[in-house]
Amino acid sequence: MQVQSVPLGSITIGAQSWRDGTVRNIQRAERLVRQTRAGRSGTYSRPRSCSAGRGFTPARTAGTTEDKEGEEECAESRDCICKDKTSRPQTTEGLFHSGSQRTPVAPFPPTSLRERCAGASVAVAGEYMRRVREVEGQLRRLAGRVTQEGIKLQRERGHLEKMLHSIRTDLNINSRSSEGRTRRPSTAETERDGADYLLSCERRELTELKQDLEGALRNTLIQLQALGQSSKQLRDCASERARVLELLPHSGSAGGHGTAQTKTDPVSPFTPECKQILESSTLAVNQSQLLRENIRQILTSAIARQKTARRAVNDSLVKKIAETIDLQQNLTLMSAATRQAMFRKQREVNCIRHSHDRAQGPEYSGDILAREKLNRPLVQVYQRHPGTQLPEAALLIQGSALLRRCLMSSEDELVRLQHTCLQLMDDLLGKRAAAQVDAGVIRMRRQQVDRRALPSFLQQGPCRSQLPLPCVD
């Protein structure tokens, strides 16, 4: 519908006041129509002036206040119309024609406003939900990494527990070995030797390894708890983010590996809580990887040190057994030689005792032969002169004393030989028993060693630290 100002004729019949009042009413009505935009739908014709027509110009009162206000309102209305033209779309075709110039004005809200608002809301909600799906995908992918890292760390924990069981078994074997070596028979064999010293070194080494492994296991349990807590937080946050994804289709690129969110906002899809959980979980995963590498190094070093300690003790026990068997053979030979010497000395003592008994003469004077008597005629005749004493009696006395001394020394030597032979036999028995005890100890150590099922890459790893055990000859 078009509204136009009808120009009035130039002939005036009535009074001037009556005409001016009518003109003012017409101008006021036109101004109100223009201000309220009644009957306008898209564009209208901007009048050349705020008057009703050219015929009104000579008849207007120049000094009227209402006319000035009308002109100012017309200018303001034109400014408002120009501003509304750039800010609101035009949907209607109604025009206000007052001349040849036309300017667009702001339209009424379209009939599809509600649909357009709903569509804009759906677009905003869909974009938000897709961004939330990206965040949820990041959270769930990181939760999967945390779960995988927890499984790997759990496997390393199993290796640590197996290694700790092996260390405890070796400590028990070490205690039983030390206790078994105290059952050696003689006093000399129970003294501490190189094997005992290596057993004590092995005990210290195993105790240190046990403490290191227990500390690593304690750190592993703490890290497993941290990974479990991180996984729970990630899944809870992902579930909280997924509360707006019920109506979003699962097809599309929203859930794929999109660009990581960097900007955080409490009301945005990527909240500060999500960022904090992602950063803490990533840090936990990195710490877990470093801990797994450290555990692998500790396990490799512990296996090498344990094998070195066990090999050193076993080699020392084998050397001790070989040394004992060598001494046992020497003792056997020496005891045989001592028995031969003892038998020879016994025959010599018998001979000396017989000679001494013969040098003493008969027990009764009636058993003395005539040629042995000192009062025989030849001796009496020879001793008629003074100083002609025969040396027979002195020689007999000296010979008896010499034989007595030889007999006493020979008997002492025989006693010493007998005592030495007994010592050799006792030492031989002790060496034989000590060799049997050491052989039983090393057999027990080889039989009861822990047959653990650790991975080959740990058992075949490079030895990073060797056991500083001395070499016992």
C-alpha cells in the first residue's frame, strides 16, 4: 500500500488560520506515519521536504515553533531510517512515495523468524557438540594410553615381584649355606675362610638388591595408583563432556583426530578442568615410561649382580672343595708315611731295649758266665799292682747309660709319631667330612636356586654393574 501526499490547490477560499491549522495537522500526521513506519514493508519514497507539498510552502508561517520541530524530527527520522537500512534486512515491498527519491528502511520481523532463530540455535548447539566430541575424543584416547601404560607397568611390577622372590630365595639359600658350613667337624674347619667371607659379601649384596627392588616396587605401586586415578578422572571428565552428545550423529569428522584444543574457557567445550586433567595424565604417562625404563635397568643390573654373586660363591665353594680334597690326598699319603716311620721306630725301640737289657747282664749272679766275672783268676792276677784296673766295668756303665738315653728318646719319638698319626687321621676324617659338607652346600645351592620365568631380554641384557667380590685363591 502506498501513501502519498496530495498537493493542494493554490486558491484559498477560507480563512488563513483555518488553512494553516489543517496543514499543520496533515504534517503532524505525515510525521507520525513516518516515525511509526505504519504501512511500510521494505522501502518507501523519502519526501523532498517535510511539508505536505509544494503548494504549502508559501502558506507556512516561517516562525512557527511546531514547523521547526517537525523539520528536526524529519531529519532525525531520515537518519534513523538510514541506520536501520544497514542493520536489518528488508523483506517487504511497501513503499512510502512522496517524490522521486527512494531509500530502504528497516522491515518488520519476517514470518519465519522463529524458524530462523531455531535454526541458528541448532547450528550453535551442533558446533558446540562437535567441539565437545573432539575434546571427548582427546580425553578417551589419552585414557586408552593411560590404560595401556598401566598394563605395561603392571607387567613390570610382576617382573619386580618375581625378582624379589628370587632375591628372598637366594637370601634363604645364603643363610642355609652359612648354617650348613658350621657343621664342619673339627675346630680348624669351622674357622672363617674365603668362602665364608664371600657368603657374607653375597648376603650384603642381596640385601642391598632387595632394598632397591622394594623401593622400585613401592614407586611402581604409587605410579599405578596415580595412573588409575588419572584414568578414572579422564573417563569421568569424558563422560561429563559426553552428556551433550546424545543427539549428535556418530558419522562425520567430529570424533576423529582433530586439532587439539588450546583455548580454555569455563563455558567452552575445552574447560580448564579438561586441560588440567590432560596435562596431569600426560605427565603421569611420561613418568610411568621413565619408571618402566628405570625398572628395566634395575632388573637387568639386579640379575647380573645376583648371577655374579652366586657364581662367585659357588666358585669359591668349588675351590674350597678342591683344596680340601688336595689336602685330604696329602694327608692320606702323609699318614701312611707316618705309620711306616712309626713301625720302624717301634722296631728300633725294641732293638735298643733288647741291647739295654743285654748290657745290664743277668738278673741273678748265678746266671753270670765265668768269663764275665770280675773275680776271675786273670783279673785278680792283673790287679795285684795298684793302678791296673780294667775299664770293663766303666764301659759297661757308660754303655748302659747311653742305651738308656737312646731308648728314652726313641720311645719319645715313637709317642710323637703315634700322636701325629692320630692327628693326621683325625684331620683326614675332618677334611673328608668338610668336603662332604661343602659339596652338600653347593649341591643345595644349585638345586634350590629360583627357576624364575623372567623375559629373555632382561636375562641377556648387558651387565651394568658387577659385584665387587674379591678373588679367593
